[in-house]
Amino acid sequence: MPAASAPLVSVVMPVYNSAPYVAEAVASILNQTFTDFELLIFNDGSTDGSGMLLRGFTDARIRLFDYADNVGYVAHLNHALELARGPYLARMDADDVADPDRLARQVALLEAHPEIGLCGTAYREFGSRQGLVPVPETDAEIRRWLLRSSPFGHPTVLLRTDIVRQHRLRYDAAAMPAEDYRLWYELSRVTQLANLPEPLLAYRVHPTQTSQVLTAKRLASVNETRRRQLLDKGFELTPAEWEGYLRILDRATRPRTAHDLQLLLATMRTVASQNARLQAYPAAWFEELFAAAWQEAVIAIERHGWAYARPVLLAPKPFPDPLGPMARLKLLAKCAVGWRVPSPSPSAPAA
């Protein structure tokens, strides 16, 4: 008997203890308007009946890999990069729901644009958090977003299998649970990127999912990917400057002293001057980022004095000053009287 022809898309779904949701997730893939796909499901040692539910599906497009032990989803994602038979590989999570036209829309985009190697979509959150999550669409917008955080919803992506194989790219287990952000950055170095603006996936939010639980580890991994992007371009920052830069990206600039404000401005000058020398990124990207961070930092000053007035009003800045004349006058008046933010009044006792 001749071997079955390879499908155009390989959909990859790791599963671990997702019994309440997995049947709906699988059905949303099987019911796609685009039908030329295989669905690789990795049951990662589930103990809640997920395996039994998965074994109940009889669709010939499903390839079920049923493991007794839990080894973590990253290992299965990398295994899927080797096993996938399709020239396109799509991600799907076991607790999400794909729009019926998701694969059709993404395949059409990549078929029409061979220069694009990775495509995601906007998505809708539901469950413990609800709402539309827009995404940057063009390659330039995505690269700008990439400096700060992941520009893709992981379970929305479709990528070209040959690109990850040709460049020997893999999900980095050490970067978990932000291993996707690391991979998107590595892909950005070898291909163009895109997002469809239509919400083609419903993303379930619940307290037990990995992204909600491993917050501290996620931040450390995200910061490492942020650093790599500048390091790979040739930036050289001191430890204090790295700390300031990462705080800017996190919008966590709350100066306790005037010296903190001066250090923040010095970090901005260093990054802007090195970017100009290296021609690494459009200058406007950092100008807008720094202007917004500077405005937030000035607003966050709790106790005003003349020491604050000098960096805010007089020091040259590597970005268009976001403070207008009225804001500058107000700051000057606050510094003159040593104004400080009032402490919150204690709550009134219950009646």
C-alpha cells in the first residue's frame, strides 16, 4: 500500500490534565474549514482522564502520542518539530478553542507571502479574564513589540517547518515558561513575521495554567530574551544600566530619589547613543519608549525638591520632552514648596 501523502499543516497540541476542556479543543481543530492537516496530540502523563477522552477520537488525522510520565510540554513541542510531516506547523493548546477559519486564513497568508515564516492572530480571552487581545500586524510593528514582550499568542501561531529545521531552532527548556518569546526572537533573526488582526482563537484563562503560576520565573526568562536582543546587536551596558533598561521595559520607573531620576536619564542616554552608533533599531522606537517612561517617572515623584527640578527641567534628553509648559510650571511650583504626595487616609471603621 502506498504511503499517505503528507498533509499541508501539522497541528501540535500538548495535553496535561485538561479533561474539562480538551474535547472541545480537539473538536475545534477537527472542524476547521481547512482540512488538509494532521493533529499531533501529546498526552503528557495526564492523570485526570484526559487520555481516555483522547483515545475516544477516531478521526484518522489524529496522531496520538500517549505517555505514562509527565515530562513537560517543551519536550513534546521539540519532538513535534521532528515528527511533523507538514510544511506548516500550527500550535494549539488543550484548553483553547480555534475559530473554524483559523487554519484557512493563516495558510492563505503564508502561501501568498513566502517571505513570512511565522504568522499569529489576534485572540479573545475568556474564563477568569475576558476581552479582545489585539496584536501588532506588520513585521516592523512586531519587531518593535518584540523588544519588550512576546508579540504572538503562542497557541495562535503557524510557522514554516523548514525554517526551524534549517536553522536548528528549538524551544529552549531553560527559558520556560517564556520559551515561546525566546523562539520568536530567534525566528525574527532569519525570517519576517506577521499577525492577522482577526481574533481566530478563544484563549481560556484560568488560575492553574502555567503562564499564571510561574510568574517570577517567567519574568527572569523574559528579561534574558530582552537582554539578548541588545547584546546580539552589539550594545554594552553596565549592570546598573541593564537594571534601569529592564525597569523601563516593565514600566516600573518609580524614582525614590533625585539620584534615581538622574540614573534613569543616564541609562536612556546610553541606550540611545549606542543605538545611533550601531544603527540597530529606528531611533523613534526608543524615543517614544523613553518619553513615555520619563513622563511616568516624573509623575511618580512622591516628594519634590530642587534636586528633582534639575534633571526634569534642565538636563538634555535623548527624546522629545513629553512635559508641556503647564506641567513644567506645576513641577517647578511643587519643588519650590517641597510638595509631597499625601499619604492615604486610613479607612473609616465599619458602622
